[in-house]
Amino acid sequence: MPKRTDVTRVLVIGSGPIVIGQACEFDYSGTQACKALRAEGLEVILVNSNPATIMTDPEMADRTYVEPLTPEILEAIIAKERPDAILPTVGGQTALNLAVALAENGALERHGVKLIGAQIDAIKVAEDRLLFRDAMKEIGVEVPRSGVARSLEEALVLVDDTGFPAIIRPSFTMGGVGGGIAYNIDEFRELAGRGLDLSPVHEILVEESVIGWKEFELEVMRDVADNFVVICSIENIDAMGVHTGDSVTVAPALTLTDKEYQRMRDMGRRIIRRVGVETGGSNIQFAINPDDGRIVAIEMNPRVSRSSALASKATGFPIAKIAAKLALGYHLDEIPNDITRLTPASFEPTIDYVVVKFPRWNFEKFPQADPTLTTQMKSVGEAMAIGRTFKEAFLKAVRSLELGKAGRLFPEDSDAALMEEDDTALRRRLVVPTDKRMWAVFKALRRGWTVEQLHELTHMDPWFLQQFAEIVELRKMAALGEFREMSIDMLRTLKRTGFSDADIADVFGMTESVVRQRRLEEGLVPAYKRIDTCAAEFESFTPYMYGTYEQVCEAEPTMRRKVVILGSGPNRIGQGIEFDYCCCHAVFGFREEGFETIMVNCNPETVSTDYDTADRLYFEPLTFEDVMAVIERERSAGGDVACVVQFGGQTPLKLALDLQEAGVEILGTSPDSIDLAEDRKRFSQLLWDLGIPQPASDTVVSREDARKAAEKIGYPVVVRPSYVLGGRGMAIVFDAPSLDRYMLAAVDVSHDRPVLIDRFLEDAFEFDVDAVADADGGVVIGGIMEHIEEAGIHSGDSSCVVPPFMVAEKHLVTIRDYTRRIARALKVIGLMNIQYAIKGDVVYVLEVNPRSSRTVPYISKATGVPMAKIAARVAAGKTLAQLGLTQDLQAAGVFVKSPVFPFVRFPGVDTILGPEMKSTGEVMGGSDNFGTAFGKAMMGAGQQLPESGTVFISVNNSDKPTVLPIARDLASLGFALTATRGTAAYLRAHGVEVDVVYKVNEGRPNVADHIVNGTIDLVINTPLGRDSFFDDRAVRRAATMARKPCITTLTGASAAVSAIRALRTNTLTVRALQDYYSGVTAEA
Amino acid sequence: MNAILALEDGTWYRGVATGAPGEAHGEVVFNTSMTGYQEILTDPSYAGQIVTMTAPQIGNYGVASGDAESAAPRAAGFIMREASPVASNWRSDSTLRDYLIAHNIVAIGDIDTRALTRTLRSSGVMRGIIATGQVDPAALVERARTIPSMEGSDLVKEVTCERPYEWRERAAASGDVEQREFGITPQRTSSKRLRVAAYDFGIKWNILRRLDAYGCDVHVFPASAPASDLLAIDPDGLFLSNGPGDPAALPYAIENVKALVAADRPTFGICLGHQILGLALGGKTFKLKFGHRGGNHPVKDLASGAVEITAQNHGFAVDPDSLPANVKVTHINLYDGTVEGFRHTGKQIFSVQYHPEASPGPHDADYLFRQFLDSMEPR
Ligand SMILES: Nc1ncnc2c1ncn2[C@@H]1O[C@H](COP(=O)(O)OP(=O)(O)O)[C@@H](O)[C@H]1O
Ligand SMILES: Nc1ncnc2c1ncn2[C@@H]1O[C@H](COP(=O)(O)OP(=O)(O)O)[C@@H](O)[C@H]1O
Ligand SMILES: [Mg+2]
Ligand SMILES: [Mg+2]
């Protein structure tokens, strides 16, 4: 059947900001969908509030809206663009829920728009836990005993039946938000209450626990003709009870007999049919009782998901792309398989390697957070690794995590160290899953605990534990002799098993280079095998490869001039999708300059790891060893191979010097310049020479020096380890004792690198600048971004705006001048990011990053100029002039970037912002005025500003004068004001009407109660200092949980006021990026 | 213990012995199924062949009596990337290794099976030898070249049953009851038990299990039995089973099937049975370069347009142009367009090249057993 003819304009909904449970995998899926739809000659309208995505690049769609993802805004876009269909299945849970909302508020009908991919009924059956359960009963698929509750009372009745532990799963949520495991009635009350609150439809499923059963996922596809295929099966090594997103998973499933697997496949087919997903991909989860094979269905996601991204990368089958084509009415057998070309997509990929996914957590950033892994996802990213055997893939996955020393599976180098932890403690770490459990497993194995014991404690399948035991055994054997005497066979076995040179060096306490030396002498280098969807049954035409120690290599490198682009590895707070965006643009740029582009990355959620992004893709860990091996293989053909490190964030920068020493040409800014900027001592000297002010600073290695330095500089000071991203381990210290405490803690974060102490600039305005510089000293400033929050709050966590809105022109002149001089002094070729702070009348430089930054995509969207791509072309040898860039860029409107935080998932964590980055993602709001832009940004970030109601104000004394005008404005806008005693007294004294509420520690009902009860709509609360610390926390936490905007800075507060004013006066208009760039106004 | 795999083209691989000691001779083929190594090993169609599994981790879930497709492994030898020393599954009776040793099957592990597969893909299936212990690769290569080739050799006589038997009794005796939790429920069962006479060219037990589940009492006959024996029980239907090797090398079987066709009873053939039927109807068969072996081949039902994901295991195929006018092709393989099924336009006779009984593989084609039922019931 040819594609359907009733669809010519499609609205694709993106997934919005990166949050835990919904990361850049939806940029990958959305981008694939857009490409596929346009290739079919359709017009694509895209909406996504997240500017750091490839899909929001103006050339990806005909019309691109970076607007808040709310039903109202979407209807405005629909009214304006008149699409005839919406594709809601490539934007995660967000897009799905929006589709439901638009159907229920009648918008779809009003504008005569249909859904393609999944119909409302199907979405409901899949997402509504009750409907799903009943549907399963109907088709004879077992599910855990359960009931649905819409109130705590109902829930309590149900739990009598299910018993404890009881599983709580809210409807229409993703990543298990608001779900959990209750082991007793009190926990149950709390979790059920929270679940009911967090479910958009206030409905939870209370379910019999099948904790400890094996968990599996099937990625399935179906077309309109009811053809059905399984793309990939995924087995969770962590048993039921740990969210799939937090589980170490493996593809294909490795412990199922054909009988068990086919039974699961049959169920998958029945389920997708019954749920009624007409076309596209779905993810279905099953649990199997290891003792009797009893199988139950857990859930189905009627859309592409995080797991489909994994499955696509694991098999080479582009699920999102195919799903888009199926939505247009194609049948699977009418779509060719890109990789084999000659065969159709109507088949089931078979793979001849093993894929392991390992989650990446960030608990170190949320010390008060509970690291226990439950049914609610807590990881922020993941690494995937491919090997010919499970052991190889597993060890590659572990090193792909970039956990440094902390990531070593064999950290204890003495028996004493190994036996230190007592058995009870170790047993507990095995029974209660946390981000560290896998390391506990290895420790236990080294201590001689048996596979049986470990199976008892962890419920991991004995087969996997056996594999781990073999790894431990092999290492023990290797350790028996001296490295020099090690037989080539033993060395080969170690490499074939997946040990890195560093791992082996570690066994003998040597340096990696010694092992590398010996390995190369023995001619032991990895071969590269292709990922071809068919286990070599057919020829593959896509160079998508992984390294493994086998005889025959299939890399077939070319003779062309090549550049290896190093990706940014697993997402983590501080290094996320922004850097993958930049890597993709590096590919585009170098390709335009005639290079063959070679991507190396290990993050399956990314666009950069799509086999059709770069010319060649190596899915490998980003370590020196793995990267060098790729480069050497590519060199073997004779073509010369350069490398570029400035696009993937801090990860590639760490490799720059080593690569250069190994004789690799680094394009763009030289490793020495990078070091000059990253090494604070050298950098301070440079600024000094340039006569550019910086906060008084010093670098220290000991507590004593630290104290001395701090005395000299004067408190408060900012302390941090060098070479970090996202302000890792960074703190503002007010006195000597806390400084000592920091120094004690700091050592292990900083990997023995010195600690930096800067004078902390209080109440300073902060600015971010992104610029591109070329070899001739040409410098183009992309934009000067003014932070809404003052310096002291990490640039990644503060909202910012272009163009700057309240800074003296002379300071802008200074900033431009400094930027140019620093770029030239550092001989930057490519991207550079500088953070400035203005205090008093002085412009200070806080730091310079000689690389792409978090804000590059945002600036590119704001200006319509793809800076990363430009930077790549400059690094390739072009001058800015040649590229027609002669002056600094102008923003096409007013654009505000706002961060999004994961606090909801971490009860008990303080939500106050500081120099250590905590946000997972960002949104952009655009308009022709600051107020509206900021309002939209807040809206996009889920912080709906109230247009009326009650505002709570509580500020410290120094802030009181500044808050007065804000309070007046709010009053004049008709808001009722309440405040804590001190603040209230001050405001009253200045003639502002205001009620008084109790502080949390003054009695009840206190402000927290009011917030929870919803009688407060907006919170303005600046830190009141250590004494009332507890109070502030309680207030902010209450606000976060009640999802009421909570503003912790006065600049933020006044911004909010202008936003509220704007939101109230002019109704929100939407505007496509294409129109901003061509100067078409909102009304047009 | 070391082991060596040598091929007729002169290439050889060093690995480790993962089965019985000794030597295995045969045609080296590859199978791309990710599960079901036990079913594959015990499938009589693999007689005379050394099977390479492209899936790298083999033996993980051990072997279970209920998963056998015949009384013992039939493959000549077994090649894998990594063999599991343990068996992890609630149903398993033993590890794969012990099973191979117990049945004296020579196997080799630690082989770059992907490299091997690519060789077989480009130069076609080859004769080869697995030998354990200290052996001279060059000598092995020489001997590999002397192995008789599949074409023209009758492997059926090695795997067919000696005397006729009734499946129900046999199953009851060998305790092979259809497994409740896995046997998919038949789309419908026949109102009355039907009598089916089946030629055993190397029949897989799951075919018998499926026919039984659909309501048939199956009487199994040796390949050498004259057609009259089958017709003597006045069967409601006739079945032609799968089996090993070259159909053209079985003149006696072709003659018998001609007689059955003449008798004009509802007839259903699978795999080798399908090829023999093709020859009996006047068609020709030819050898495929590297065959179809796996569980992911898309087959199109030309009547409905539906695509089935199928289990496949064959090295020969029926040439569509050679078929007479009264035979219509019903199914084709979407990978290479080869014939996957045909039916007689005048009679209740049809057959498929692939394996509706799966085991291992997807169950998409189970409807063919119902189709057989439909054709038999009117009698
Ligand atoms: N009945 C249950 N018993 C034990 N664990 C469960 C049960 N139901 C779900 N889980 C666990 O919770 C996780 C999340 O549940 P799921 O329904 O997949 O939510 P989400 O929509 O967030 O993926 C699953 O991956 C599984 O590990
Ligand atoms: N001397 C300082 N005075 C005030 N704030 C500072 C100072 N140094 C750093 N900060 C704050 O800390 C944040 C993180 O510091 P930065 O050097 O940018 O670390 P990162 O490398 O993680 O971006 C900055 O965005 C800024 O808000
Ligand atoms: Mg879900
Ligand atoms: Mg799930």
C-alpha cells in the first residue's frame, strides 16, 4: 500500500527539557522522525521547548517552535500552522500526555487535526494502569495482582489484598515519578499520597510485589497491515524492583530458552494488538519468576522510549525513523533496511555480539538524596558498550562511565583493604540496591562469596554472576606472576575478556603505558566488527562499528582526509545534550570542509551515535586506549587522521594532551592553550599580563596553605578542584572551619589535583559569553548572556537572557574587548566560553572554557547562526571572514534560558542553588520583550507564574530595601502578600499591606502548611543565613513539592514581576524560529 | 583442550574443545537464531552438517529434556564463540557441555564465528572438520576436501525411523507430553480426531506435537515405506516431513510421493517434504549458496500480503520456473525472493519450505496446521 495521502502537514511534538527519565534519546527519535517525514515530502512543524536539541535546528523542520509545551501554546501553534496531523509518539511521555490533553480539551476536533502513530484510546489503554490491567486479563496475559486507587482511603483498602512490600505506580507518569516500594503501612501512606499527587490524573496502581523476578523488555513494531516484528529483547541484570532506567541491562536477552522467549514474543504481539497501537514502535516490559517461569506483563509504552533508543543503537535498526514511515501508512516490507539495502525492514534483527548498558547516577551532587534504587528512576544518563562476549561488553561499559578512580571494579590493592568492610555491611549493600551495588558484587566475589550466595542476596541471574566470577578469577590468575613474565596467551585472554590496559596496569601497580607498550609489541590490537542487523548473513553498507579482540577486522578505512570527533560520553549533570548537539554540528561543519567525519562516542541516547550522522561511527568508550586504537586503525589505510576535542565538553579535553603526545594532530585550539586556560595558575598569570581583573585567587594543595590563602584573599571564598565541569565539588566558604572541612572532603573529588580558592564576589552580576575565534585572530562574539541570578549560582543553574537587559553599555564594551584579547592571547581556534562577573564598577573574569559550552546551542537558536558548525569549519582551516562572519552576532529577539531541576525525585534534598550545578536540562522562551520571554521560560520549565493570588515573601535584612519595590509592584498587580515577621514589619513600615505567617519553627499553621494547602501561589525567599537554614529549606521543599514557583534571588523576583505583568497584559503569541530570523513579527 | 576447525578452502581456526573429544566431519553452515541451540542440535535436518551459531553466548540456559526435537543431537558438529560452563534455567537438566559429551558430539569454542560466517556467506557453505587435541591444520584441510559433498547423497536413511509408530504412544512412552506453559493453544481443534499418515524424512517432534495438539493422530512411517502402506490406514491426510540433505538424491521418496499425489488426499509438506513434493509434481530443485538458517526470515503470503517471521533451515530450494501450471507459488522469501510455499490448484495439496512448527523460532506460521485441518475435515 502506498503512503496515506490525507496527511501533508505534520506537527511533531518534542519532549521538552532534559529531566531524569526523559533525556536526549528523544532528540534522537524526534530528529529521525523529522528527517523521515520530510524525506517523504511532508511539511513538518516542530515544537519543543528545549533549544539544546538538533531537532530544533531551523533546517530540521519547515516551521520550528521553541515554545513551552503546554496545551494552550500547542493549540496556538495548531491554529496558526493548521497541520492535518500530529505525531505524538516520538516525544516521550510529554508528547503523549499533551496529545491526550489536546484531545480531551477538544482542540483536536476544533482544528480538525488527527493523531498518527497512536490513537487516544490506545494511549489510554497503555498508560492508564487500570485499563491496561483489564485489557491484559481480556487477552489472557497475566499481570501482578493489583488495584487502582484515586484516594488514600481506596489505596489502603487495596494494600490489604496485595500485602507488603506493595508497589505504587502512578498513571500517566514516566521514569516512575511518584512511584515506589512500601514495606510498611507508614511508608505506604506517604508513597501513595505522593503518587496520587504526582499523577496528572491523580490515580495510582497498588500492586502485588514481584521484586526479585527477572525483568525483560521487548522493543516491538507494528504496521497498519498488522505485520509485527520484535526489534530487540533486553534483559535487566538488576531484577524487578529496580527501574529499568536504573538497571544494568543487556541485549539480547541471555538467559531465556527459545520456548520462554517465543512465549514472551507471542504475548508482545497480543498486547500491542489489544492496546491498539496501529503503527510504530512500543516498549513492553515483562517479569518472569525464575523458579517456575511464570510470566507477567508489567507495562507497555505505546511510543518510542529510552529503551527503543538503546535497541536502535544495539541492533542498527532505526526504530524512530521506521516508526515515522509506518505512521504514514507504509508497511514494514515496503521500507528498505538501510544497512543491508537489499532486504526489507520487515524482519527481526539478529545480533552476533553482546550489548551492555550501564546507568550513570549523580548522587554526589545531592548528598542528602537517598541512593536506594527503587521503581522510581534516579540515573541521569547511561553508557552503552558492545563486545563479542558479555564480559567484554560489561568491562567496556564500566570504563565508559568515566567514574575515574571511583569507577574501578578492583579498587582494593591489599587483602587488608579488601576485608576492611564487615560482612554485614557488605551484605546490606548487596541486598539494598544502590548506584554502588555492582562494585559491592565484585568485592564480595573477591572475598570468595559464592555465586549462589550472591544470587540469594541480589536476585541477579546466576549466569551473570558466573560471568562476574570469571572476570574476578582471571584477574586473580593474571596477578600471580610478574607482568614481564606474563605469557602472550594470558595477555590476549585479558584483552579478549575486556580488560583495558589501565585495568591490567592496575593489577601490577604500573602505568598504563607499560602495558600498552608490551601489547603493541605483541601486535595485540582490536579488530572492528560491524553492526549490521543480520549477524553477517548479508553485506553491510554502513560503517557502524565496535572494537573487539578478534582476528578479522571489518573497518575498511578509506584514504580520505579524516577527522575524529570525540563525543561527550554518558550524560551527567553539567555535561549533557548540549555537547552532543555541538558534536553533531562539528560533523556537519567538517563534512562541508571536505573531511571524512568519524564519530567516537558511547552514549546510546544521542544523535551523534546515529549511523547516518557521521560518515563512520565507532561505538567505543572515550578513553585514551580506545580512542588511540580507532585512530591507529583509521591511519592504517594511509589517509591522514586528525582529531578534534573542543566539542564534547570536558571528556575529550582530558584526552587532548595524551593524544597529542601520541602524535595525533589536534585541530582547532591547541592542547597547550587548553591547558593554559584550565590550569588556574598559568591562567591567572595570563590575565595578569593582559591586565584583566579577576577575583583574587590562589591554588593550594594543603589545609594550611588553604587557610593562609583564604586569610590573604578574605572571606567569603569560592573553593573548587581544578579541571571540573558543572562546578563539581565547588562551594562558597564563609569561615576557616568550613574551609578545613572542605579541604578534607575535596581530595578525592579532585583526583590529587590542586584546589582553587577565589575571592567570592557577593551580589555581583554574572554574564556568559560564547565566541568563535580563528587562526588569524578574528573573533566573533555569539552573544553576551546576562544571568538573572547573581554570581554564586552556577551558570548552568541560573536563568539568563540575550540580549542583556540591564547593564551599562560601557561594561558590554569592556566585555567584548576582554573577550577578543583573551581569545587571541589563548590562540583559540574554534569555540570559547567566558564567564564574567560585574561587581561595583569592575568587570571580572571568572573562568574561560576554551571549548564549546552549555550555552552554544541556545545562542545559536537565539541568533540563527550555528556557532558550533562555524567553529568546526574554522578549526578545519577557514577564517571567519571567509565564512562571511565579520561582526558580532545579534539575537533575533529576546530569548531567556531557564534551567530544570530534578528535586522532585529527591525528597529531602535542599533545593537552594549554589556554585555547584544541579539542573538536568533547560528550556528557552522567546518574545520581543523580556517579561514575556521570561514568563515563557518559566512556563516551559514547569514553573507556571500565577497571574493572581497570594505571594509569600521572606528575605534577609540586606535584601529588604531591594524587595520593597517588588512587593509594591505585586500589590499593585492585585496580589495579596504574606510574609514572615521581620519582612512583614519592614514592608508595613513602608506602607505595604501584608499578612504575617509563622516560620516553620514558630508554630502552625506555618508557611509550609500554607504552601502545601495551596493558599500560596508564589514564593520569594532569599537565604536568611545559617540560623534559619532549616526554615528556608522547609519552605523551598514545600514549594517544589507543591510545584509552586519558588524564587530565591531578588533579581529573579523582579524578573518574575515583569513576566507576570506581561503575561497578564498581552495574551501569549507564538513565533517560529524561521520568522524570528526573517524578521516576521509575532502577529504576522 | 585445544581444537581446530579446518575448511576445504584452506582456512583454519584455532579454538578450544567445548564438547566431546575426537573429530567431526561435515558441511559447515551457520544459523542466526539467538535462542534454541538445543532444538537446532537435535533437528535431524542438520545430519551431516557442522552448525555455526552466530549468537556468541551459547549454553547459558543449559539443555532441557522437553526441548528436544529428536531422541539425540543430529548435527555432525557444533561451532560457537563462547560456551557457558554453567546452566542457568529452572528447566535445565544439564549443561550444554555435558550434554554434548554424553552424546559424543564434537564442538569447538572461542572461534571468531563472525569471520567464519562472512567466509561462508561469500564463498558458500564448505566442507570442514573439527578435530580436538594436537592436530596438524594442513592435514585436516586436505582431509576436509575428501568429505563427500551433500549433493547427491542420501542422508535421510540415517535419520528416518526404522519401523512405523504412532506418535501418541511414543510421546506417552518417552514422557514427551506437550508442554502446557509453552505449547501455544491451537487456533482451533478438529471436532473428531483425524488420522494422518506422515513420511519421516527426519521429522522434528514439534511437528508431531503441533499436529497432535490440532487433533490429529499421527502415524509415522519410515522414508523407505511404500506409499501403499500409508494409504492402507485410510488417512484423512498425508504429511511429508522435513529432513536433511539433497532432495534430488531421494528417487524412491519422490516416486512414493508421486503415488500419494495420485491418491489425491489432503497433503501437507514441510521443508524437505516440500522439496520432494516439488520434484514429485515435476519441478526442479537447486542448491542455495549458503542456505537459510535462522529464526528471522520474512516470508510473504502472496494471497493475504501478510508478512510472517519464520524459522528456516534449508540448503536447497524449489525452482519456481520449473513448476507445472497446476502448481501455484503461495509464499516467497522477502530476503531473496526464493519459493517458500506452493499449492496444487486442483488438489488439497500444499507445502512450505520453512518451519511453521518453529522450535526454535517464531510462531507466526502456526496457522498452516489449521489450514491442513481445514483441508482434511470435509472428508
Ligand atoms: N509489581 C511489581 N513488583 C516489583 N517491581 C515492579 C513491579 N511493577 C513495576 N516494578 C518495577 O518498577 C519499575 C518501573 O515500573 P514501570 O511500570 O515500568 O514504570 P515506568 O512507566 O516509570 O517505566 C519497573 O522497571 C520494575 O522494575
Ligand atoms: N569568584 C567568584 N565570585 C562569585 N561567584 C563565582 C566566583 N567563581 C565562580 N562563581 C560562581 O560559580 C559558578 C561556577 O563557577 P565556574 O568557574 O563557571 O565553574 P564551571 O567550570 O563548573 O562552570 C559560576 O557560574 C559563578 O556563578
Ligand atoms: Mg512507562
Ligand atoms: Mg518502564
